[in-house]
Amino acid sequence: MSILLIILGQGFGSSEKMVGGSSGQGDQGQVLQRLMGGLLLTVAIFGLSSHYLSFISFPTITSLFPAITLFPKKKKKTVRVYMDGCFDLMHYGHANALRQARALGDELVVGVVSDEEIIANKGPPVMSMDERMVMVSSVKWVDKVIADAPYAITEEFMNKLFTEYNIDYIIHGDDPCILPDGSDAYAHAKKAGRYKQIKRTEGVSSTDIVGAKAGCTDCLYGWCF
């Protein structure tokens, strides 16, 4: 402790000697030495207080000078992913797809395709839009549901997902989704580099369930051929 006080005395003494020097570097040197001297003096005082005056409660250095982060960590960006589907006659294949999609991001937004879009591309759904919305909303991996989503990811809808819903990636299973005109329903997302793929659950589909209930092996959403 005595050594520390001697250093403090020398520091303040040398700062006084510099007064007659140049006004530029001399002033800067005085300021720096006084700051260092004040810091060392504070440390010395609290060192004494903790050693000789332990019965008195003094504030700690860390409480007086909280840690200042020179390079604060950047807050991790929330990754939002989007997956759409008909979700008619909700089954474990749908749940598995939602689980996989959610694992690719921090938040999962799900688009439930409208009745009209399903009829135009696949045939009439068994469950109504409201029923399908309730089913999807009840899945624990789903954070938000969008009603009346389009069957195909158009460029306009894709840009809406990016700007209004802050979607980072569009998700779909590894089974091809081909429109009546032969085009890929996710072509725009793939071209934009914002498409990610998950594994389709084999052995179950709404089409098969409908066909089994109808006792027909060639049924598509209630339509038999």
C-alpha cells in the first residue's frame, strides 16, 4: 500500500512540473496523469477500507464503475420461416412437416391455402377454411397463421412475405408441387435463393385418407375416377 501511495505522490508531483512546459502535450499529460492518479487513489482507498475498516460497508468498485462493453454483441436476428399447405384432415404428416420447418428458424408462419385455391388445383377440401385454421393454430410449432394463402408462391405474394411478415425462407417438402400448367409452385422462391426443403413424411396423405374413407383407390379429395 505504501508503494502505491508513493507512486501517487510522484504522479501528482510530475504533473505539477509539467505546467511550465508546452501547453499542448503538457496539458494532455496532466489530464492523463490526474485521471490515472484518481483511479489509483480510489483503488487505494477501497483497499484500505476493506482491510482496516471491514466493519463499515463501502460500495464496491464494480458498483461505482459498471462494466462498459467496448464492442457490444450484436443481437441475434430472429429467423422467420414460412410454410404453406392445405392441411385438410390434419394428420401426423402435417405435424411432422411443421416440426421440421420450425427447426429451420426461430419463428414459423404458416399459410393455410384458401378453399378456392384448393378447388382450382386439387379438388374440394373436406374441411372448411375455419376448421383448417383451428387445426394448424393448435400445433405447438406454429407461431402465426395466415388465412387464404395462395396455392402457388407468386412473385407478388413472395415479396409480401418478405416485406410485411419479415420472412427469411420459404419451406416445402421434397415432394414436387406442380401446378396444372406444369410449372413449379415454388419456382420464384427458389430463384430468389430463399427456399429450403424438408423431408416429406412417407405413407400418409389427406388424399389417401379420403380415398380410404370412400372405399375407392382412385380418389382425389372426394373425386373418384
